[in-house]
Amino acid sequence: MADREPDEPRNALLPQLRFDELLDELISRVTQIRATRDRVQQLLQGVLAVSGGLELDQVLSTIIATATELVDARYGALGVIDGRGDRLERFVTVGLSQQEIDAIGPYPTGMGLLGQLIRHPAPLRLPDIAGHEASFGFPDNHPPMRTFLGVPIRVRDKVYGNLYLTEKHGGAQFDADDETLLTTLAAAAGVAIDNARLYDEAQRRQRRMEVTAELTRGLLSGADSRDVLAVLVERVRDMAGAELVLVMLPDAASENLTVHVAAGLGADRVRGTSLPIADSEVGSVFVAGAGHAVVDGEREPQPVWKNLGLGPAYIAPLGAAGKVRGVLVAGKRFGALPFDAVDTHMLTEVGGQAAVALELADRRADVDLLNLYSDRDRIGRDLHDLAIQRLFATGMTLQSVLKITEKQAVRDRVNKAVSELDDTIKVIRSTIFALSEHATTDEVPGLRSQVLRLCQDVADLLGFSPAVRFTGPVDYEVSDAVAEHALAVTREALSNVARHAKATKVEVDVATADGFLALRVADDGVGLPEGGRRSGLGNLAERAAALGGEFTTGPGEEGGTVLVWRVPLDD
């Protein structure tokens, strides 16, 4: 029997797989499972992280930091869309230092590729940013970025903002798993943002109520309106996160708006500055009664705005249209995003409260002024009906003594007493006229107050205060032109007394009677020098002659000098 060929191996038709290849495949599968498990665990941790806070700023920062770590990106940002839905009002970044942020300049507002997600809220994954049609490059000093992954964040079925991730570590591209993880995180972030936003609104409402209560307490306590507004702008600056807050009020002629109170950066520099109502942003708000947002690049609400390093601002009217009392201006640093809708609503509400504060302050001032005038009228009536009548009766009694006495010394003393009573009555009547003058602080001061101020100013030179007496309604009867001459005469006369008279007392009498203004200055000094006049008296005579009046000087009854300057009053 012929020899058989040896049997072929049973596994000759099976794949020739080596044991080490099977092991590598098994390890790879296990590694993928572990990686998936780790990423799922990382996602769960991220969801817990973003859901654990209530402060909105903290929640937003946590979301973008978690997203960056989850997809292994180098740079990340979260953009919040404004109420109109066409631009960003907030931008939170991760991966950039403050120096890099300052070098880049203002935060983006939603143009280019960032605006693509605003216009089309759907996940967007790109291998190269520059290759997208909506991209038009980066600003100067911006770090290079190539790969991109963006997903929208929805809050109650409305797009709240977008997550932007760039530059995956190792030069790799973002894949579908990264997109899925980020989309899942965005869904959890929407819930966290909604809770934080509700909490933030509750906190802001509470702070507004506290500010309103503080404002009301200040008004009811009788505090000055400027002090109340100063506290108000401090509170507003804190609530709105502003660098500078100020209140501008119209001047008496309502042609300019002037900064009355300010708090924050550069407050001392802007306080007291004015802007025309006719051609300014603040003037437009004052006239229209509607708030206005100023962003970088538009006209500034203050000439020194950019010099202070400020950019976006919001101008709120103090009051409703037609009854605007002023404007409230809040500004942020240059490059910051504009105030969001919540802040602008708060600033508008506070502006309304400030208008109420000013209105109440004015009404309280009116009441105080009416009470003051009422007291003055009562005092004037009492002086006229009681004091003057009693003095007049006393004078008549003294005059009756003249009929029963024959001693000349007694008659002289009685006549002198009657004369002094008559002078006292004139002083009281002059005081009644002064009490009846209900002039406001905005009006030009009258002759009476200017003479009193002049006598106070010269008191240091004299070493004592002159005695001043007014007779008649000098503020009503003396024209501005004549009053100007009278003040110059009084100033020259008192100056001469201070320099030459060596007096210990001076009396200044200003009287209007019989169509004339009589100014009398008497001192108890050394008198006029022999054979001449004091320097400057010639000018006083010329002033009197120019007005059709007269000027005389001479010794007093008890020494010293008496100067009389008398001119006719205008019709």
C-alpha cells in the first residue's frame, strides 16, 4: 500500500492572527471604554459644577471654564445676547490673561463668525476659522486661533447666548463627541442660568427697594437733596457695576446741564462741569424724556469721558417726558460691554425715584420759604402795630413835658430823646421793609445786602464793624445804576476812614425820602486835614454831579468827619 501524505493542519484555513495583535485590540477597546466612561463622568461633574451656584457671574464663569476643560480647548468664551437678539451684551472669557484682553481692545459685540451663531443658533464645528465665509480676521494683538466649536445656550426655549471654544490641545480638531458633550453641557447650563438669573433679579429688586427706602428716609428726615442724591449715586454705582455715576441738573436758564453730584472714577474732575442742552447726548435725553445707551465710538456724554478711560454709558431721565428734572448718567470702563437690559431698567427706575426726591425737596423748600415769609410778615406787623406805636406814644409824652418845663437843659435832653426815638422808628420801619423783601437766592442781591457785605469786608481794616442803618425801601427805589455809584462811594468813604481817620466807630446811613437817595458816613476820627481834602473825595463829588446830586463833607458835632452823598432817584 502506498504511503499517505501527512494530514494538513486543521487550522490551515483560519486567519493567521497572532496573540499580541488580539491583546492590542482588546486593550484599545478597553481604553476607549474607559475614555468614554471618563468623559461621561467629567460631563456629570461639569453639570454638577454649573448647577451648584446662584450668583449669575459665578455661574457664567463656571460654565465656560467647565466647557473648556470638557473638550480640551485652550480658549473659551461665553457670549450673552442682548434683548434685541442681534448683538452681545456680555462676554466672559477663559484662557486669556488680563494683559492680553487689554491689548486686544473692546470685547466683541457679535460680528463676523460670532454673529453667525446669533443669526443661526445651531452647533457649528470648523477645522479652520479663517475658512468660514463669515470670518473676517482677528483684531491686532489677538492670539492665533484655528479650530472652532460653538453651540447655543437656550433658556426656556429662547437663545440666551453661545459657547465658543477654540484651539483644541495637541492641534487636533473638535469631533462629534466633543459637539455632543458640549451640547449636553449647554442644556444643563440653560437651567443653571435660568435659576441664577431669577436669583439675580430677586437680589437686584431687593437692593432697589433698599435704595428707595434709604432715599425716602433721607427726604423725610429733611436732609438736603444734594446729600440724598450723593448717597443715591453711590448705591447705583455698586448695583450697576459702573465706574462713574453722576446726576446732571439744568441751570436757571435751562440752557445747560451741570453735574451736581458724582461718584466713582474722576468724580472730582466732572463735578461742576456743564454741557449745552441743545447739542449733547444728555440734552437729548433731557428733552425727550427717554433713556439712551452710549456705546464705544459714539459721542460721549461728557467731554472728559474718554480721558477718564470710560466707554459705554447709559443716560436715564429723571422723570417722565414733559416733567424731566435732570439726567442720571452711568458709565463703564472703555472696552467693557454696554449695560444689559436689567441694568438699564434699574437705572430708569432709579432715575424716576431721583425725580421724586428732587420734587419733594423743592416742595419742602417752598413750604419752608412760605413759613419764613409768614414769620417775617408777622414780625413786621408786630413791629409796626406794637413797637412803633409805643415809641410814637412815648415820643408824644416826652414832647408834652416841654410844655411844663422851663429849664433849657431839660428841654434839650427831651428834644434829644425825641430825636433818638424818631431815629429808632426809622430803623424799625427800614427793618420792616427788609422783612417784606421776599427775594430768592437766584436773584441779584439788592443795595441793602451789598452795603452790609461791604461793611463786613472792611471790618478787618477798621478793626471793628461799622454800624449800618437803612431808612425806606432802598432795594425797591434805587435803580441798579444809582446803586452801583452808591456802593463805590461807600467803599471809598470807608477806605478813607480805615487809612486816615484813626476812628473807633463809623456809622453808615442809607435812606430814601422825597425822591432822593442820601448816603451818610460819619466817624469819630481825627477829622479832615487843614487846608485840603482827602485823596479820592473828588471822585465822589464827580459821581454826585454826574447824577445831578451833591456831595458835602464836614466835621461832626462831636468831632470826626461826616460825609453826605445825595442824588435824585430815577422815576
